[in-house]
Amino acid sequence: MSDGGPGAALRALVAAAVGDDRADPANAVTVVERGDDPGPAARIAGFLGRDGEADAGEAVVGVVPRVDPSLARRLARDPDAETRLVFTGSAGERLDGPAAPAIRSALAAHGVEPYRHSGDSPVAVLLVGDRAVVGLFDGRGLAAAGWSDAAPVREWVAETCRRFLADAEPA
């Protein structure tokens, strides 16, 4: 884990969102960056996948502004688990483009209920059971991912998801 670069930017963004001093250990966010082993896509996939850290039956709700191919290839959700994702920005545009039928089919195969939001989000946020997960993107894809079980972080992620879902339409 790095103390600079996208990891530091992600920590600062989460701290600002929850109105918290980053030094407060009760609201700690664990962060990995591209280049770490395992990297951000592998860590997020572990939270979502059948063979990962998460219970495959845990509900997932999230807001996704970009599609990271390395993460999409690792997605192995249980089709019976409740998974609702709001696609914004360039991810939302892909749901309306020429590849939309194939994308929707792949999402359905993984048990994902997709929504389309016309706005954008600076980060991806996921609520996986009781864990909050945040992803920061750059021009090359998923640059950093952070996760926390801290109540303020979970509440911020849950509120962000609720806000986007309220303004989204089923894709």
C-alpha cells in the first residue's frame, strides 16, 4: 500500500466525504493501488466473487462510473445474490451503445440488475454486505480501491447509492 498517488487521493476523498480526520483509526480505509499485489481489481473481485472474501450471497449495491476490463473479467457473482448497479458516465453510455445487448446479457448472467443514471460520479462506490468499497479511476482504469467497515464510510456509500438509485432508470 502506498502513501502517495491515487491511494492518498482516494483516502482524502473518502475523508472529505465523511467529514472525518484521516487520522481517526475508527474510520480507517484500507487502500491498494495499481501495482500492489494483489491490485485494486483483484481486491474488489475478492469482495464480490464466489471464491473471494465475501459471502457469495451478500447483497451488493453500487454506483459505477467506468467499466474496468480487468475487474469485469473477474466478476463471479452468484446469480441468485441481489446485485444492483447504477452505471453513470462512460459506463452508463455503454449501456446505450452498440454493445448494449451483449453487456446486458453478461450482467444478467452474473445476476446484476443494471440501472442507468444520466449523471456522473468521481468514484465507484459499492456496499457489499456491511463493507463499503470505493474505487478511484484514472486514464488507465482502476487506479486505487479502498474498503472499510467503519460506520461513517458505510453510511456515506449507502447514501450515495440511494441517491443515484432514486434518479436512475432500469437499463
